[in-house]
Amino acid sequence: MPAVPRAVNWADSPTEIPAVRRIDHIIIRVDDALYDEFYALFADTLRLPTPWPPTEHPTMRSGGLFAGNVDFEILHIPDGPYRDQAHLYGIAFEAWGDDASVLDSRGIDYLPAPYLRSEPGKPPAMLWMNYFFGPFLGSTAWLKALFALKKLIPDPLWMRNAAQRGASPRAVEFMFNDVYRQGMVFMVKYNPAWRNINAERRISAAQMAARQGGALGLRRVKEVVVGSTQLTASSSRWRALLRPAPEKTALCWQVGDGPAIRVIAADSDGLHHMVWEVDSLAQARAALEELGMLGVVMQDEITIHPDTVFGLDIRLVGL
């Protein structure tokens, strides 16, 4: 199984600096009662690498899976609206540069939220910075209110309060369950002294190659598909964020060396489905049949039966 491709050079548009480098991770929310079973399905049955094990934090439970060119964060936030099924919830993009000025220049509103680590006798150290975007996956009354409030508060005061809220379970639950109830899109900038993303990806890619793509021969996540009830407005937001990423077809952008983003018309706003690319569609079909997980079979695409993956819509295509 070949190594994960190197990052795409976007120098074809020398006059414009990209805002994002690639999708850093995809968030899948799972209720705590289903968490262990869900994680074991992907880590043990489908044999995907695990960049970080399920870990309890004061505000959440988080575990990582690697899918060839992107991480999945399997996330539990208490009191969420998702009880009986998993929810394809969010996209975190890796920032291209060191600040958010590129977002300002594109007219993209955001809520900055630093994550700090405090140690006795040392000043707080920022491990990463999140920039939460507006209604990329639909809107809520709380989302509108919070972005309106942000315009009234000086940046230093907002940043100080945001750092404190990041350690508050109630504040985290409010953000995930009320403000971004349908899903979230954000950009993250890691402190390289704390986390070397490229080195971690190389390790995960080597593990994936050693497993020959796991039970399905998974090569990569080809696309993350976004459903929108307002296609014109939604496509304008995505185009502003992702340019100069090449638009492979109408409303489908290849973002660096990670999954492409495709936007489609849908009855509800949110992440709609994923398209996984496998080494052999025939072999993946045989594996799914053996596991009792085979869904719909078409000439060039098969699906994993949603009942076997907690309601997720996952579609497989060959090379």
C-alpha cells in the first residue's frame, strides 16, 4: 500500500495565500453508552490505526482513528442530542499560516478560542488555537447571538474569557449541544513545540500500510459531502474559505492532500456522508459480506449498511 501523498502545492495561485492546508480531522459524535462498541468496530473489526486512544477529559471523551489521509476524532460530549446513533458532526481544518488575518480578508467570521495548559510556577502555554466558523453547517439562534456578541467585545477580553470557557464542562456542552447543534466547521493551529502533525501522520500512514488498509483495504477518505438547504449561500462560504484549492467539479474542492469537500443540495444542513476509496471494490465487498456489514451494491460503488455503523452513511469506491 503506497504512502499517503505529499501535500498538494497550491502555488498555482501565487497571488493568494490559502487559509487552510487540509482537513486535520473529522469529528464523529457518539453517546457514551455506544462509545466503546463504536470505537472497537473501527479499531478492531475494520483494523484502522489509532493515533490516540480513547481518553477521558474533564469536558469530553476523545479517541482517534486514522483513515489513510485524515484522522477521525470519536467524541463524546455529555447531554448531547445523539443517543442511539453516531453523528457525522464536524470538520477541523489545519491552518495554513500563523494567524487569522487570511480569514478577515475573505470576510469569514470566526470565534477564536485558545486552549492553554497551566503548570505550577510557569506561565500558561497555548497548545492550540481554534477558530470556530459561522453557519457552514446551518445556523441556530444561539450561533447568531454569539457572533453578534463577539462584535461588541474587545478581542483581548474575548480571548481571556474563551480560554476560561474551554476548561468549563458547561461551556463546552453549550457550544457543542446548543450553539453548534447541527455540526461545526473550524480551523485549528497547533503549537509545533507541542504537536508535530506531519510526524504523527507518517507514523499512522506506516501503520496503515502494515495493515494493508485494514479489513476493507482502505486507501483514503476521498470526499466529505456537505448537505445544504441553501446551496447558493453555502457554496459561496465554502468557496471563500477553500480558494485557491482546485474545484475538481462544480462545488467539489480538493483540499491539499486530505479529503475533498463536496457540497450538495439536501433536506437538512450538516455533514451528509463520506466516500472512502479502497484498493479493490470487489475485495471490500467480500469483506463486508463476511462481516455482515454490506449495504447497497452498485456498479462503481457499495455502501456499508448504516445499521452496522450506527447510522453513518459511508460509501466505498475503487481506485
